[in-house]
Amino acid sequence: MTENVRVRADGRVGIVEVTRGPHNFFDEGGLRDIARALVDFDAQDGVRSVVLCAEGTNFCAGADLRGIDRHGLRRVYRAATAMFTTRKPIVAAVQGAAVGGGLGLALAADFRVVAPNARLTANFARIGFHHGFGLSVTLPAVVGQQKALDLLYTGRNVGADEALQIGLADRMSEDPLAAAIDFAAEVALSAPLSLEAIRSTMRRDIASRVVAALDEEAIAQTMLLDSADLQEGIAASIAKRPPVFTGA
């Protein structure tokens, strides 16, 4: 356990819980702790699948970018690289909001179980920013290229019902954590070596493309970091008003 994550096992299911509630904003250290916990479960023979969850109101409201510079942007998402190359299947339990980088965190998992109140949002363009966390790869892999463009361009909210319809979520439950543990336990009934081999085969292309995309996304984010539109987008979000973008 660290200040960012709590780890335990439930039978053959490992559980990694983010402990930065109620909103679970992440930073470089937080992502590194999550990734390390997932890697550690790879070394535990008794664990065959993993649940990624979070305490509090929201699964993850995105990155904590306070005081971050250009170099820090790249380090933040680089800290997440190991999440895409671990060997055991991952089920995310999503309550409340998975916004921006929080959606990226949810999409690092193989599956997503959402609560009825879940809100999944790639809101970057709505605040004058560019997406990160490998969403250039993971989002179209899950919902298709056209739907990914829709969600990235509009930055609109996707509720639980629509998330199920478009494949952004796999199951819905009033208790997403319990349902995610049940789902992961079902997966864990399969042969452990088979599970690891299948995950490696099915995710090899995604993992390598995510690593490349993280750098490309960081470059795009850096270009926008000092833009007036980003400052306006953040201010409008805090004030809960529509932003007025000028293209500067």
C-alpha cells in the first residue's frame, strides 16, 4: 500500500484501488504506483486476473496538471506505460466520472464495468487541450474510429447506457466493484498460462502503438500548454460556464 493505491487479493483476483478520493486525480507518482501494483500482481502465481478500482465519488477525474511543465507532461503519461504491457487481464470498476485522463486510465484495462451514474468523457477539446494517455490508440480500438472522432471532437459526456451500446463499457451494475470482481473471477477460471498468452497476443499491437502515441500526444499537449484557449477552457470549467475560444 502507498499513499496512492491500496492492494489486496480476493481469491484469484488481485485488486488495485486508487486512494486519492473523492475524485482520484492522478499525477506522475500516482500512475507509477498503479503501474507498479499491476506489475507486482504479474509475479503472484495465485492471482490470475486483476480489478482496477477507486475509492470515492468518481473513478478518476483526470490528471492533476497544477504546476506541470512540458517535460512533466511526458513523464506523467510515460509512468503509465507498464499498464499496457502487464500479463494478466484487467477489469476496471467505474463509478461516477472517468474524465479526460481518467477515461484513459479506464481504457488501459481490458474491460469496464460501470455504475448507472457513470460518466465517461474525453473532454480535452472542450477545455482547449489535446488528449493523452494513449487515447489515440485505445479509444478507437474499443469504439471504432468514427465514434472515437465523435467523442474526441465534441468532448461530450457518455452515460452508462450509451457506453454499453457503443462498447465503451462491457457491463453495468449498481455495485460496479462487486460486479467487476465477479467478472474477473469468471476470467480467472481459465488456465493462467492461456490467459497470459492470449492477452499478450491480443494486446501486443495496442501496447506498442500506445508507447509511440504517448510521445506524439505529449508533443501536441505541449504545443497547447500556453495557449489562451486552454486558459479559457480551464477557467470556464471551474466557473461552470461555456468557454469562449478564440483560436489563440
